[in-house]
Amino acid sequence: MHGGNVFEIDALRLLVTVAETGSFTKAAVRLDYTQSAVSRRIASLEKETGGPLFERLARGVRLNPAGRALHRHAVEVLARLTGAQDELAAIRAGRGGRLRVGAFATANVSLVPAALRAFARSRPEAEIVAVEGRTGESMRRLAEGALDLAVVSDYPSGLPPVDGVTTEVLLEDELFVVLPRDHRLAGAGTIDLHELRDETWLQDVSADRPMMLAEVCGRAGFRPRRITRIGEWTGKFGYAAAGLGVALVPSLAAWAVPAELAVCRLGDLAPHRTVHVALPATAPLPAALELRDLLRDAVPGGIVG
């Protein structure tokens, strides 16, 4: 790189806006620039970085490999700056800053709320922003500086290694099975999984859930006969209560299982997942470290790994 001003914030914001809109003209409208100003500033940025950042198409533009690389960093820098502005504004307003917390759906049933309730008592002036999302998404947001802490899970294929993020184990989460109350096995505290070989399974539409189900059924010597794809937990519970299938449910979500369903353990074959707390590798916020400790305290007694 030739000059010192390649990372001017306005230039990075312009790069991101052109990438989002796919057009110099649309970016000019959004940022209230003239089109010639946009063309000039992008040309200057390309000169600074030593070559083109966009492919010029018949209609509009798109990032080339160099542009995509710079775009990735630009998004991260802008997210961190926005976070800094928000936090400073919160402190100036006497609110003690903002903590952005990511978690997957079943961690939000009782584990995360219990920790946040304790956090709100110890830091009533802090603002909590909760973001629900899958593990990969939360890890990416942490790396980009868009989250300050996340609760993530290693199932099915281990935690995705992400630069700039550290993780530590919070608990081992056993998976149970939920059945309608009138099911022949509903009264059994523990079920031999093989007895469920003829059932319809209610499973998430994502790739990881069928994989978990296939793996655990395989260990019991059968393949799931039928899978009904239901994404949300409330839908799974509704279908199971209507006798339309059975579902795996993590112990973290057991509190939310309606009274119409029986929760049974799967004995030695029960699948487990490990739940982790993830933090930025450098300079995590003191509030994030406090919440990490409160999450440890909120882990239910029987499921610690």
C-alpha cells in the first residue's frame, strides 16, 4: 500500500455501501454524495490499495477478491466504532454502558435469563442487548465486534474455530425425549431408544439436527423411519402434544416443556452437547466477564460437565 489514508472511515463506509447496493449511483443516493464524488473516492481508494476492488459489470459493480478482503475488515471496523459510540453515549447518559449478548434458542429458555436477572441486579444502569442466533452466527458476530459475549454449543461437529474468540466450557447438556402424555412409554422415567424405532421424529430444518438424530438412532441400531421438519420449539411441542411425533429436547429447555408432554431420559445412549461461553480474545468488557461468572452460577446443579 502506498499512502497512509486507506483506512479513512468514510472510505470504508463508502466501500461497504457500494458493496451492499451493487451500484455507485445507489450508494451516492444513500450517502447523499454526487455520483462523481463516489467514483472519485473509490478510484482514490483503489489507488491507495494498489489495484481494483470492484468488478465493473454491465449493470452495477461487485467486489473482487481484494475488495471482499477489505470489505470484511471494513465491516468489522465499522461495527466496533458503532459499538464504541453506543457505549460512550450510554455512559454519558449515566446508563453505564451496553452489553451485547448472543445465545442459541434453548440457552434463552432459562440459563441466560437467570444470569441476566442477576446481572441486572448488580448493574442496574447497564443496558442489555440480547441477540438470538445459532452458534456459527454468534461466533462470527463476536469476531466482528458486534457481540460482547455469546453462549454457544459444540454440537454436532465441534465449535467452529474463530480467530479472535476464546471459549470455555459452561456445562454438559443432556438430550431427553418428549412424548405425548398418552404415549405407551410416557410413564417410563428412562426409555430404551430402540423402543422408539417406529416413531415419527420432529426435527429442526437445519443440517445439524437430523445428523444428531441419525447418529443417536444409529447407536441404537436403527434409522429414523420418518422425520417431520419443524423448526421452532413451540411447534415441536405442539406436534408432539397432538400425538404427531416425538422430539429430542435439551435439558436446558426442559423447563419450557408443556404439561401435555412427558419428558423421559434415554439412558446410556442419550446424546449430549457441550455448551460454552465465548468472549473476544482481546480486551473483553469487564461487564462481559461478570456475566460469564453469573452464567456459571446459573448452571443447574445436575447438568454440569
